[in-house]
Amino acid sequence: MDRNARARAKASTQDSLAVKQIADDLVVNKNGSVSMVIQTSSINFELLADYEQDNKIYAFAGLLNSLSFRIQILIRTKRIDISNYLDYLDEQKQRAMSDGLRKQLDIYTVFVQKLIIQNEVLDKSFFIVIPYTYTSMSTINPLGGKKDSDSAQEQNLETVLEKAKIYLYPKRDHILKQLGRMGLTGHQLTNKELITEFYSIYNPTED
């Protein structure tokens, strides 16, 4: 593929993405909206006692009832390559250990190998997305259209981000507080984390 063909392919891919830019730990979309992404921890609900399950359900209901703004709950499932972990187990067998411990390690290694053959090893990540839509009577496109200068686009972007932060930060703090009541932890994804997530979404074969 020559240089022009690669450039056209890159431009075509960028045109198909809804994301315009990632800045200040926020996702700026081409339609002028801005999103904040919060990643949360998880719990194994089925391992909880009945009263603990009830408490979690009531806490989640409390979170939903407390909302006066829109959110999106996103669950990402990815296959995990644990071949490196099997290599690690093989390395451990070379270490000095008792016969009993070595036998247990062999049993565990066989168990992991069968698990891989019989089932896909999956990893789930949980996110809460809070959207913000910029509206202004003075401009049609807050991010700048094709006729806008680079400086105008940059100024408009700064305006959008500042207004988004004023709107989103209190919502983020509220969500994190409610998650804490459920026994969960959460944090706002940084620029680097957002880029990593989007890259893995659009390049799933490279995970």
C-alpha cells in the first residue's frame, strides 16, 4: 500500500469515529457533546448471603433514584490470554520445594490448562458514562466547523471543556459517593486510560 493509500485509509477510519478528541480526561465527540467515563470495581453477587444481596440491590436502587441526570452503564468483556501465566507456573516448578507442594502445583497447572480448553477466560470491566451536551445561542458548532480558523476551534474547545467540567465534576462526585455506599470503588479514567480503552475497542485482535 503506497503512502497516499495509507493516508486515505487513515482518513476514512477517522471519519467513521464519533470521537473528535480526548482532552483533560474527557471524551469530546464530533457532535459537540462531552463524556466523562468512570470505571468501577465489581463484586461476585452470587457469593453474597441473601441479606447482603438485598443490601446491594437496595443500594443500587438508591443510586438510580438519586440521579437527576443521564448516565450510561457499559460492560466490556474481553478474552484473556493466560499463556504467560502458564509459563510462570512452569518456572515455579524449577524452584526448590517440597514434594507435597510440587504435587499441588502440578494439579493446579493441569486444572488451569483444562479450564482454558473447556472455557474461554474472560475479563469484565464496568464503566459509568456521564454525558454533557454543549448548547449555545451564539454558535452553531461549538467545536468549530471547516471554515473556522485553528485558533477559533481551539478557543471553542476550551470553552466546551470548561463548561463540561462545571457540569460533570459534581455528577462524578455524586456517583463515586453512591458507589461507596454499595461497597464499590470508582475513578475517572485519565487521558491515557481512555486512549487505551478506545484503542482496544477498535483493535480487538491486538488485545
